[in-house]
Amino acid sequence: MKKQHWTYDKATDAWQVLRIQGEFIKGFDELSKLGPCISIFGSARTEPLNPYYEKAAKLADLCTQHGYGVITGGGPGIMEAANMGAFETEQASVGLSIQLPFEASANSYINELVDCRYFFTRKVFFLKYSQAFVGFPGGFGTLDGLFETLTLIQTG
């Protein structure tokens, strides 16, 4: 069996940095107009008849009644429920979508969508523009977002 070597093209690094910078600039520009928001994390695979789906929608509605917008990952499941709960109010219903080859497109209850190429820029947007965080049951993506949030809170 032939051993494979990972190759690395140093010539593309500078362009990668510019793409990252561009994503930060675009996201900061689009989200800087937001008022106070709450980020809601949860599974993309939660079905509408699931009690957690209903609870996410109700929680988002309560958040908006108290002057907060809602930020989610912009996908289906819990994210869709939370965006739906905020959508028909005067508060923001934000989706931070991520470009993945196997995930669904953004849900239809978003009035501010930021499409992210990089997970780390997306996490910065979740944290920078939220005053509180809620975690519903989910998988690795939900855990990743919650643990990143907890780490940054702990380290100040």
C-alpha cells in the first residue's frame, strides 16, 4: 500500500486569509445593525411534532416579546422552530448558515441570513451578537457551539 502524503500549497495561504477577512467584514457589516439577541442551538433533525420543536418556537416567541432577536444556525429542526417563533415579530430572526455538502438549505423563517464558509467565523458571529445562549438537544454541532461558548465565557 502506497503511503499518501498531504501536500500544502503556501501560495494559496494569502488568498485564504483574504477570504476569511472578507467573511468577517461581510458578517460584521450585516449583523452590526442588530439589537440584543439570544442564540439558540439545537438539532437540525428535530421534527415539527417533537415537543422540543414546539418549545423552541415558544421560547423564541417569548424572547421577542422581551425585546430580543433570535440567532440560529439557520437550518431545519430546532433552528427552524426558533426562527419561526421570532419571524413574525418586530425582532430579528437571524440565520447563520454554513456551507456543507450534505446539509439542507436555510429555513424560510429568517429575515437576516449570513452565509458562512468557515465554522470559526460563524461561531464568532453567534457569540459577538448575543447576550444569552440556549441549548436544546442536538448532535456534535450543537455540542461544539455550546462548548465553544462555555470556554469563551470561562476565559473571559
